[in-house]
Amino acid sequence: MLATLFSLGCGVYTFISQSVPTSVIEPSRTLSPRPSQTETATATQTFLPTETPTASPSPTFTDTPTLIPEPQWHLQGPAEVVVPILLYHHIDISPSDNFYYLSPNEFEEQMYLLREWGYTTISVELLVMAIKAGALLPPKPIILTFDDGTISTFTNALPIMQKYNFTGTSYVVYNYIGGNNYMSVDQIRALTDAGWEIGSHSLSHMELTKNPDRERDEIVESRKKLQSLLDVPILSFAYPFGVSDRSSTDYARFAGYMAAVGLGNKSLQSERNLFYLYRMEVNRNMDLAAFASLLPWREDVNNLPMLTLIP
């Protein structure tokens, strides 16, 4: 309530204004009490010098600090949502100029750019919820996926992404776990402890369409074995080499996965491609401008921000 004070004669009267919205916060002020009837009667028998009314001082308002709001999540879906999914393999120095390697410095430049442009990582599970029934998503959602379960996902990608408050999805090949240059069970569990999602990338990473007699084991059994080994839900499947057919898609549904991911150059995900969500591959031949061109929401790619990497 805002109050204005006036002093008239020997009595002090308080006029109360109408209510203002509760969102306006004012400093508290002590109000003078209203004169009682006894005080008024006594005043009529005692003649006092007439005093010149003086204006009450204007209330002082302190500035409210400017707050920077967090990005507001809003309902997206169902049926179609725009969510880019990026695909990485090795975040490491390539021993032989391998196409699937990306240096840690280049990777961190990309993570810095995503943060500067306001991207927020989400899980495949949340994307599926948005497609099926609608879900609250951040203004610029993105999914970062890492195939095969390589050791560099744990040693290099994880700490860099933690600097920028990002999480990812690791698609693990069951038979590779604990092998040379691949993550151990404890390292995969450390990813889940850090908020990552784990998916299946088959038992042995064979091309499914060329081995139809192995599709059931590679797709169905890999989910069962990963869930038993890691004690976490395995909700999505990544087709080895990004190759699938009607049979492999049917097995992915039969196995109980919520979705499956392949390859593509689109960010629009929908019910039509729920079992072949589009992923854009990031490789060593991309400079930062080429990487930026993959993103649906971007600034001028010819005027990229100065990159100051977090130490």
C-alpha cells in the first residue's frame, strides 16, 4: 500500500491510497497514528498558534537490481519439433588423420560457440516425449551424441562439456566395453552419474542390413545385456554405420526402445522418423564456420564471437 502523509493543524491525518500490484516492492515507512476522539475534544478547548502546514517529504525509492532471467522453457510438440542431433566419435588427436577424430581444442571451440549462442542440451528421452505428447523444451535444444563408447568420451568430451554445463548421450557397443581405447563399466557409470544418457549401439557393430540373421541379437539382446550390466535404462538404439531397413526398425520397436537414431542433415524430428532420428555428423574436416552452418539457430557465421576458452 502506498501512503501519503499531510499535517493539518495540531492533528496528523493519514490518507491511504488504493492498492497497487504486489509486484511493486517499496521500502517500509512508519505511519503516524490517527488521532483519537479524546485528543480531538481536548484540542477544541486549547487555543494554539496556527501552524503553517508543511509538506511531507517525498518517499524515496531505491532502484531494483536488474536480473538476467534464465531461458524460459516452453511447450513444444507433439508430432514435430526442431532439435538438432550431432554425432561425434573420437574427441582426441588422430594418430593417422582419421576422419572420425576431432581434437579436444576444436571440440571445446564448438562447445563454447553453442553456449554463446544459447543452446541447451537435452536427452533423446525428452525429445521423444516432446514428439509423442509435447514437452517443455528450452529455446534452443540440442542433443550431443557419441558413438562406440570410446575412451575419449570419458577422458576428453566429459570434462569439456562439464565446463559449459552440457550433457550428452553415449551409444555403447556392448562387446567393446573394457577393450583397448574403450570405456570400462565404471567409466560409463560415471557418465550416468554426470547426467548423461546411455544407449545401445549393438553387440558387435556389424552392418545390420548385411547380416539379417544377426539383427535380433545385435538389437534386442544388446539392450538386455547393457541394462543388466549397467543397471540403467537403455531407451534408444543407434544403427551401426547409420544403416537400417524395415527388419531392423521392427526389431528396435520389439526390443522396447523408445526411438532409434541414424544419419541425416535435418533438425526437424517427428513421429515419421521416430525410429530413424536424424543426426548430423561432426568430423575433422569442419572448421568452426562449417560447424555453425549445421545449427538451425545461429548468428552470422562470418562474424563469429571471439573465443575465450575457459581454463
